[in-house]
Amino acid sequence: MSPELEKQLFEKYPEIFADANKSPQESCMAFGLEVGSGWYNLIDILCEALTYTFTTSIEVDEEDGKRLGIEPSRWNREEKDRYFFKVEAPQVVASQVKEKFGTLRFYYHLKFDDANVSLSATKKYPDLDKINRRYSDYIDGIVHFAEIASSRTCEVTGAEGSIHVRGGWYKTLNENVAKTEQYEGYNKLDSTQ
């Protein structure tokens, strides 16, 4: 991806691309976004979807509620104080973004907030673990969708494309781009193979 477009994504989603300034020994993000500029919009939409997700809450006991500084609530005067922990989606942190076999690969890890991690460690709240697994599945689905969409998006122009192959090298290209001298010898992959 061009340095200008890459910079725009890094500035727009600093939490997702938090590892971009690490050394190659610490993160593959040190190599930047190893894809063509045509996938800029696809990655932008992916990151937006990863940024805005659902939240929910679980009830925790008084000890954990006070430890976490949660304000108690009660529905009526006769009821005892109840503590509800707001379960936020984990932060997605990109580990590597590249093209492989003509499609996008978006490798990442999840960073749950400290309060979530400490509550999960108590093993008292199985619903929290279920919610965290749902977040993980939800995020996996978003990433998988973007990876599938990349097989139909030209990596060079962002226009409609299809997977082409030349000597074992795969690239998703628009038909017009595939006809250019630079991509001479790339042939549309027969989807019946």
C-alpha cells in the first residue's frame, strides 16, 4: 500500500495499528500493510466494523463490584444493591496485514480490558466467558468477511476483480488491469478447479 494511504489508516485507527511502530522482532506490523492500494477502502471498512461493536453487562457480586469501583444500583427501595459490570468489546490489535494467495490476510490478537481479565480469572462468572467468546466469534466473522471480499476486489484499483495466477503467484485483479503489461501472464483462475 502506498505510504500515504497506509499513514491515513494508521492515524484513523491508532489502537488497531498500535504495533506499527514496533521493531520487526516484536511485530510483523513493522513492515506496514503488505497489500496493494486498491484494498484501502476494504481495510478501512474492516477497521470501522472492528471499532464499533456491541456492549453488554453482567451482574457481579458486591465484593467484585466494590473492588472495580462500580456504582451500585437498585430497582426499588426494598432491593439490595446490585452491581453491573459493563462488558466492553476487546480491542483488536493487528499483528500482520498482507496478501496471500491473492486474498487479504488480517492477523490480529484481542486485548481485553484489565477489569474483564481480572473478573474472568475469578472463574465466578461463566456468562462473562460466554460473552468474551461471542466477541471473539463476532470479530472472526468480520475479518473473514473482509478476507472473502478481497477475492472480489482488485488489489491495484479497488474495482471489481477476480483471482488471477501466474507461475504460482496469485493476485486479485480487475480484468483491465490483468491485461496491462505489468501483469502480463496472469490468467483468471478457473473457479471450477
